[in-house]
Amino acid sequence: MFWASESAAASLEEVRRFGVKAGQLGIPGELSLEGQAGQWQQALSAQPDIAIATAFCSYRGEDYADIPTVTRTVGLVPHATRAERLARTKAVADLAGQLGIASVACHLGAVPPSHEGKAYREMRDLTRELCDHCGEHGQSFGLETGQETAEHLLAFIEDVARSNLKVNFDPANMILYGMGDPLEALELLKHRIVTVHCKDGVRPDPEQPDALGEERALGAGSVGIPGFVQKLREIGYTGILSIEREEPDAKRRAADIASAVQLLRQLTGRI
Ligand code: MG
């Protein structure tokens, strides 16, 4: 999982240095999309061994400080920024379409409970609209897991009733947000998973109900990465293993990603 910068060639070179062949391209909310298609077409043709599985859309103004802040600022749930972010998601899908990227994903924000009526229906209708927009480019639209339970996410997906609505499964998020066991969630959502994040973390402090858990280097948290990879094998998952590491220190982050590549190579027998 890597992020687009002002230079597509530099972003892709960063990925290539880890010796991996595929990734997910994050599009920061602050990035102007003007001229990006041409830049990325050029960068991708210069690195033909790297494929992009997903365009991951994030938005200006999102803040992951703690659970109430996430609820207030993340994804398409907050009203104040909804129209702007809906338009942005469609624009990112259009850019991804120009680059032949088959999937678009985002954090939708915590899906409201169905008994909330209007708030729930608005999110359902908006998700349909995004699925239909992505469908015009032959893309799936993926929802990141973790901000609600897998049961609630699955019920919502069934209610949206669009065959191209998929899941970007992040096992660490289930832990960080205290939303249940990731392997049970994987079993429940298995027919909808299009991509996965290989990310790890520990549960929040139970005495601080608003706190998120802490993200950790792959293998150093509570996911149980060998069991996660084994479970992916059991459910017949054939998509990419996208390493996600949010460590702010660039040097440490790069070292953790390199270790994660090694760990996944060992676990998948590709060493
Ligand atoms: Mg993730």
C-alpha cells in the first residue's frame, strides 16, 4: 500500500525497491488529480513488472486520532463533507479507470445501524451510486473493514445489493477498533473479499473506551499473521497481499515493510 505523490515515477520506484510486484495506490485527499493520469501511465509503462490492484481513496480532513474523531471525520458518513467526497471518489474511480485499475476502495466511515433509518438509507443509496459509477469502468468498489462488526458490514453489503460491492479486508482494523476476531470476520466476509491489507496491531485499552488500539509491525501485534495467511489459503483467496504500515518514522517504516515482505514470503512459501 503506497501513496501517490507529486511524482508518480518516484512513488513507483519506492515500491520497486521492496522487491514486490503489486500494490495498492493510495490517493491522498490533498492531491490534485490534474495531470495524474498521464504521469501514472508513463510511470507504469516504465515499470511493467508492477501492477496496481486498487486505487484507495482517502479524503481531506480525515483524522484517525480516536474513535469519536474517526466517526466525525472519516469517509462518506460525515454530512458536511459528503457531497465533496462523493465527487472525489468518482473522480478517483475515473482516474483508476484510465489506468486500467480494476478496483476502487475507501473507508466509508462507520456504517450507521439499520435502526437509524434515514442515516442508514442515505449511506446505502450513496454506496449504490458509487458501485454503479465504478461499474461503468468495470471496477469493483471495496469497503475497508473494521469500523463496524463483520456481521453489520455483511448485512449492509447484502442490503446495497450490488454484485461489484466488495471488501478490502484489514485484519488489524478489527482489533484496533475492537470489532471482533479477524479470522472469524474473514470467514464471514469470504465471498466478498477482493483485496487484503496485511497489517497488525493490538487491542485498545479497555479502560479508555474512545481509544483506538495501536498499530504494530507485521507479526508483532495480535492478528496472528501465520493464522491469517493460512485462513486466506483456506478460503481460496488469490488476490494480492498488500502490506500496510502506518509508522510515521520513514526509516523505521521502510525497515518494517522490508521485514513484512520477508515474513509473507516465508508464510506463503515464496522464498
Ligand atoms: Mg487498512
